[in-house]
Amino acid sequence: MLVVLDPQFKARPVDMPMEVLLGKAPKMLREVARVDSPKQPFDTGKLDLRDSAMRVLSLPTVADKGFLITIGDRTVGGMIARDQMVGPWQVPVSDVAVTAASYDGYHGEAMAMGERAPIAVLDAPASGRMAVAEAITNVAAADIGTLDKVRLSANWMAACGQPGEDASLYDTVHAISGLCVALDVAIPVGKDSLSMKTVWEQDGVSRTMTAPVSLVVSAFAPVNDIRHTLTPLLDHRADSCLLLIDLGAGRNRLGGSCLAQVHGATGAEPPDIDDPALLAGFFAAIQELIGGNRLLAYHDRSDGGLFVTLCEMAFASHCGLEAHLDALGDDPVAALFAEEAGAVVQVRKQDLAAVEEVFSRHALEHCVHMIGAPRQDDRLVFSRQRKNLIDESRVTLQRAWSEVGFQMQALRDNPECAEQEFAGKLDVEDPGLQVKLSFDPAEDVAAPYIAKGVRPLVAILREQGVNGQMEMAAAFDRAGFTAVDVHMTDILQGRVSLGNFKGLAACGGFSYGDVLGAGQGWAKSILFNARARDEFSQFFARQDSFGLGVCNGCQMMAGLGDLIPGTAGWPRFVRNASEQFEARLSLVELLPSPSLFFAGMEGSVMPVAVAHGEGLAQFSNPDGAQKLLASTRVTMRFVDNQARVTSRYPANPNGSPLSITGITNTDGRFTLLMPHPERVFRAVQMSWRPRELGEDSPWMRMFRNARSWVG
């Protein structure tokens, strides 16, 4: 039956048999048999603990994935409030992704994932339940409220027709159904791939590889306040402690764990969700603590167990920590590496009693253990009965965690860039991203002009494939303009004239599919079209007009230099030195220049979103960069975390000479930027930001400067 209830009128607007909706589908009968899984007891007694720790950190499942994340645009649209990168050092350890629902509010959406495929070799239903649990413990870092708001998507993979696999799939689906019913969580959507088998011939012998039943669970939920999302970033300033919430209730099962894998074993008994009520209580408790501002940091326990959870919190925070394992069972190795569901939270000591009371009220008191605290030095110390089991520097552990990714990156990208990035990750003197301002970002210099009720028109210009127009329009709209969507075809066909606009903003984001030289292609579509060339020439020649080109728009406007007054010596922009698309939160300094956008902002140092594949400024003359800098027409340069101009990667993500990444013409009316300030005009759009920032990020000032200039 399909039943839809209307609680307002206490009626059933829909009450019908499923056969009416779907017809009578033919029934299929499939006879299957279960096959016992191979179980190999895993003895931890003879393991070298330090060696095991290094092996686990180097396992690709656990290791640093930054080299995969920074090649994908994570800021397009300007709605991203939480991406993978955490903290001033931008370490990819976030549990949850969060997007804003609008450009002016704090409601949003959260998404997280869970998968525990290795467990399926031992117990497919347990792997499914753990995948659901991981998705829930991940999404719990966002301010959602109640578990019934969470929806799941299930992506099933299995090798149907192979011995035992059909039965495992059936058992896993049945297990997930029971768990979700117990949690009151729905799975309204999903997909399946049921031919997960590969057959090939080698040396005349037929070989078969069969994947175990695998379930990837995606959790989605509305977010009450995107500002309240927790991350693994520890608060150094607080007198605090670390709590482990162990939903395995001390079982510490190692079957299918990363520890077992790196020692060539499977183990016998995998982790599982033995009591769904504990998982439901965990989610409710975490949400209550988020609402009460009781938690400083949060990181779920999954691949690699408690050891990796704590290491990743330390990596993100560039600090040490200490963890005492006395309350976590008789086997310290199992306590460190068991991948039972749960999380570690950082709590102020003054809030400890209140936090423990919340967990107790949700029947979790036997699952909560105070295990340690952050340290002021740079060492990670794991101890039991006052004996240090692991006492290692953060840098040594982080080197092991990042080594595999570095080696892969060096094969894929420019190896020199990969080496520079790897070395930078291990720099103990790196202070991380910073914000140093020469102005007050809360001051609205455009307010007197907005108060007049006049909203000048600005053309938000885009071409085929451009997808950065929405955030550009939102930034100019907030600054007091009326943003108008203008496509190049509108100009080429005469539907729109630039004579009606005070400003023009050429947007970024994959023009012409972001093929190499796409920006130049965009420029040629103007230069070689008489109508378009006249429109742009007249617009640039006016004394009351201004223009901004960002990313692809920067490349395009650089190609129109002959039409723009005062552009002698402008560079063109070519492929990044890293030979990859670069998507990062990068640090820049603003230089004294005539640019109307940066009036009063000179000397400031602040992070900005970067997302481009061709951002390397190439000058026609060897001394072109130096001459442009001397002419004060360079508006913006990349700097490292010490605020020093640098050629080193990734502080200079594209390899531009003298770190140049923003230029202007002689009268300052036309400014070209490779980074994306329009994607971080709100503080909540920044992957990391100082706590003291309010609603507006410092980049909002440049759009208000434009409004003030128009008058």
C-alpha cells in the first residue's frame, strides 16, 4: 500500500495498493546459498606498535587525499560553507560537506558518506550497518537537530550470480532495512551495480576477481545554521579535554580493519551496530551539544580507528596531544585501531560535567571516556598504565600520512611542485593562513550611496560554459548594484548594449569547457566580431565605466588589452606550472595601485578562493613582470603563510613570476584577477576564517568600493 497522511486535516489523500501504481510486476524466484566467510584470527600480541602505526597511516584508505581534492573546483557557485579542507593549514579531514541555501541566510544542507566494504569479506550485513553508521556519525558534525531529518541514498555493488554473493546481498539489504526502521531514517533513493566481477586470461589460465558486497551510503539533511558545523580543528586556547564516544561499547573488534589489512590478515570478528539505540542516542546527544555550543571540535572514528582519528585532529591543528588508553580495554592495540563506530570530541573542562550529563541522559554514559587532551608541544603520546606506547612527533606521523599521496602526485603532476608541497606540509614553523587587514571589513563604504535608492546596472557577463555568474551577481547586488545576466550571444546578436551599464564583470568557471586557451577564444569572439568589438571599445573608452575580469574572465579581458586604455605590458595567462587545475584557499597581499576596487585595502593580507587551470602570468618581455610591478599596476600577489612573496608551490599555486595574480590599467577602472573574491564575499564561504569575522568577509569591501566609486 502507498499511504500519504495529512495530519492537518487528519485525512489520507493517497491510500492505494502499489499494484495500481506500478502494475503487477512479474515475480522472480532465485535460489541462492550462503557461503561461510573465511575467518582468520588476528593476534596483536607480537605486533610492533610503532611499525603498525606507520603502516596504517600509509595505507591509501587512510592516507592524505589532498592531491585528489585540490584538482577539483570546490567553490564554484559561492554556496560552499564547509569543504574537505580544515583549518589554517587546510588539511583534508572534514567529516561533512555543508552548503548554504542562499547568499544572505544561514540555513543550508549537509551531506556525508559512509562505506565499510572490507568488512563484507567477513560479514556483509555488518558492513552495511557500519556504512549507515559512518554516514550518520559523519553528518552529525552539522547542526541538523533530529535524526528523522536525515535521508539516505544507498549505492549497492555486488557480483550477483557468484557463489554466496546473492545471499550476502539479500542479507545486507534486510539488515539495512531493519537498522533504518529502528533509527526512523528513510532511504528514498539509491542505485545498484550488480556485475562486480572481472574475468581475464593470464598465461593460458582463466582468472576471476569478485568484489565483495559493497554499500556506499550518502546522508543528506537540512542544516539549521551553517556557522555551527564542527570540524576536527582543535582549539589551542581552551583548557580542554578529549572524550571518546565508543559506540562499540568496549568490544574493539579488529576484523576487516586497516590494521589487519596492513599485516596481510582479515581478522575474525568485524565491528557492527549491535544496538541501534546507541547510534540514535549518539546523534541526539551530539546535536544537543552543538545547539548548546558545548563542543569545540569533532571527528568521527572510522578507517584506522582511534589512532588515526586523533592523528588527523593533530594534523589539522598543528599541535600535539596525549591519549590514555587505560579505560579502553585490556588490549591497547585493539583500543587504538578498532574501527567501531563513534567519535572524539573536544570539550572545555568547565563544560565537562554538563556534557557528560547530556550523554548520560541519552543512555551513553558507559560509552563515554575521557582519554586525554591537546598538548602545547608537537608530540603525540599514547599511553597505558603510565607507560608510553607511542611517543612521536606530529611531523613524523604526518610525513607517513602524506608520503603516499606525495608519491602519486609526483607521478601525475610537475614533480618539483609536488616536492615543494610535501616539504611545506612538514614545516613546523608554518603559522598557517592569516588575515591582516588595513581596514574594517564591517564598515560599509557604499551605505551612503545605497541610501539614495539608486542601484547602477552592472553586466554579469558570461560565455558558453561559464558557471561563476551567480556568486558574482550576488556580490555586486549586496554592494548596491543591480546585477543583470548578460550572455555573449546577447551582445553578438544586438539584444543588449553595454552602453546601458556602469560596470561589467566577466565571470570565471569553465568557459568553452575550460579547454586550454578558452579565455583567449572568448576574447577572439569579441575581437573578430564587428558589433561586439564596437560595443566593448565604446564601453572601455567611457570615463564613467569600470570592469572586473575573474579567472576565465581575467584571461578574456587580458586578450582585449588592445581595446582597454592603459594596458601596456599586461601579460596573458597560460597553464599552471603544476600542470594541474588548482583549487585552494590561497593567501594574497594587496599592493598600492590605482584600482578602484582596492581603494583603502592596500597592505592587507588575506585568504581567497583559487580555482583555475591557466593562471600563470606570461609576459612578452623577460623584465615584463618587474616593469608592471614598478608601474604600480599589480594589485595582488600570492604570499606564503609568513606573508612573504614566494615562488614556491602551493603558496604560489600557478607559478606566476613575482607571484603576480591581479593587475589593473593605468587609471584603475579595469581590474583583472585570477583568484575568486566573489566566492568568498561572506565569511561563511571561507574554508577557514578567523573567529572574529562577522557576516562580511574582507573581500566584500572591493565590491562596495566599486559602488562608492560610481557614486
